[in-house]
Amino acid sequence: MSGATTRGVLFVHSAPRALCPHIEWAASGVLGMRVVLDWTPQPVAPGCQRTELIWQSPAGTGARLASALRGWAHLRFEVTEEPSPGVDGGRWSHTPALGIFHATTDVHGNVLVHEDRIRAALELGDPQRVRDALQVAMGEPWDAELEPFRYAGDGADVRWLHQVG
């Protein structure tokens, strides 16, 4: 892991109420400090909660957060990590139906599609299959599923955490 420090955000778009303490415990383990989140109801998924956590830690923390949360059913989340010197940024999205998606991102948060993925898509030949492969490479199915949950969080409280040492 690089010695660079970066920032990112954990967006929990929907989690069953019983899972909330487990998410806090997992985030605490990754960040190396106690995490207590402010949970609010998720209007798009009755009975579920949502929260956001802005973090500052060593590069690679986004991947570790996504890995800590990825296997839980009924959990929708995204993790972003800003680029830092010598390290690309990243975005991880997870839905129960689609599983995990990861993309490298630039300094503006744009998804970067690597040339091997583009070549593989082009080899499919059929224009619709090429389009479908590129949409998956950009994470569009995850964006489509998460979009209603993102809008439901507008105006929610956000907590900042900084890892030191």
C-alpha cells in the first residue's frame, strides 16, 4: 500500500436496520477507529436505513471498505476514493442483484475504461453486444439500480472521519 493519504466517501444507500451495527463494526475495522454513523430512513426501501461517511486514510482504503461490505445480502452501497500521488482513484458499487462493480476513476470522478475492455467489447462484432459490454464496463447497470437510492439521500447529514498515525 502506498504511503499517500487520500479521501473518499462510503455511501450506504440501503441497509436493513439489523445490519447497521455490523456496517459500523466493519468500517471501524478498516479505518482503525470507532465509527458511529447517523442512520436515516431510506424512503425508497421501507424498513431500510441509509448513511454517508467521508473518510481520510491511506490510499487503498476504498478497496478495503468495499471488500469488508461486499458479501452482505440486501445491502446497497458505493465507495469512492480520490486519486492521490501515484495512485488512481476508484469507485466500487454494490447491489444485491448485481454484486460488486469496480472502476478506476480520474481526478474528476469519471470512470476510466481500460483499453483491454474496449478491445474485448469490439471483438463481439454485433453493435448491440458491443454497446452492452461497454455499458457494463462503465457500470451503467449499477448506476441505474442505485440512482433512486442516491436521490433519496439528498440533504442527509454527513460525518467526516480522519485517520491519523
